[in-house]
Amino acid sequence: MTNLLYKIPGLRTAQTKLNQLTSFIPPPQSEKKELRRIVLVQCHPVEDSFTSAIGDTVENAALDAGHQIRRINLYEHSDPTKCFRPNLSRTERAVLFDKKTTNYEGNLAPEVQSYLRLMKWCNTLVIAYPTWWMSTPASLKGFFDRTLIPGFAWDLPPEGSYVLRPLLTNVTKIVGVSTYGCPQHYVWLVGDNGRRMITNSIRPMVFSPECTTQWLGLYDMDYNTEKDRKQFLGHVDRVMREL
């Protein structure tokens, strides 16, 4: 039935525009199935957290569907010394806008260089994290601060404009997967700042003008049953297979 509806002229474009306006409206189904190049950014300090289970589900479903996937774990549990440092240092910040700097990329931290290569490689970004205080954990915010940098992720706008010029236009899909301690109506009332940052700020200023967002949220996490969590993981699995 849905495929028949998309034969209506302009419907797919209209749904895309509405999704870009608010991620509460789902993106349209893909016109054709194609294998995706996925980067999964996972953020949780506990190794056996539900966020880790989400990451495993995303990776396994993507591989089963034939997609390519690379996984970034901002908390490297096998070696705590390799945990991602979220704070943008004074030196890093100075380099970003120093036009006299030579070997610009070489002055970046090795992990940032690695993440930049992955961001240039992928066409789909999946972000899995717990919502704390209605926002992202510090490590995820730091990932955005240190990785989505000028000259690679965006460029300054021409004079007279206030909208950044996106450079990672290879990214055409975002899938956000987050858990919430509050029920959904409370999250709506207070404000889902992590989701808004990703969908309303990062997406239009960094990624393709055609980029859409699909958001998957597990609400009232502290009172979910095991059945609720398994059903949610099943939903995540289906979404990844249907990209």
C-alpha cells in the first residue's frame, strides 16, 4: 500500500522535506534498496549496557543485510586508556582557524583523523546513546566538537549568509537510537536537546541537503520489562535491514 502511495507525484519529496523539518515525521521509504556504508557511533561507559546491546543489534542486522559497517565505541572497554577524550583542547581549537598552519590534518589527534576518514567513507550515520539530562553524554558531544570541524565537515558561509556550507554531503541518512529514563510525553514537554542538536543543527549544516533522519527512542527505560526491551531491539533490527 505504501509503495502505491509513493506513486503520487511529489509525495516522496514532501515527506522528505517534512522529515527535515521535524524528525517526528518518518523519512520516506527508499526508492530502491542499495547496500549502505554505515558508521555506528556508540556511547556508553558500561560495557554490558543496553546501549551496547543496541550497538550489537545494529551491527549484526547491518551485516546480515549485506551492508558495510564500521563501529566507533567512544568508551574503549578493552583498554580504558583509549577512551575518547571529549574536550576540545586549546591547541586543537587554535589549529582549526589558523590559516597559516601547514599540514592541517597532520596536526589533528590520530583518533580524530581516523574518525574523519570514516565520516568521509560512510553514507549512513547511526548514533546510539542514552539521553541524560535531556541531552547527549559528554563523550558524544565531544565527538561532534572534535570531529565535525571546518574544512572537513563544514565551511564558513559566503558573506551575507549565516548558514554553514556542508562538506560531508556523502552522508544521506541518519539513524538515531536513544534510551530515556522519562516517559515520552515528558521528554516532549521538557525538550529532547540531543535529538534536536543532531537533527536540526548538525544534519543541515554538515551533511547532504537530501539527508533524512529516522529516530528510534525507548522511553521510560527504568520501568521497561525485558519483553519491552526485546521488542525495541527487534524494531532496531528491522530498521537496519530496511535501510
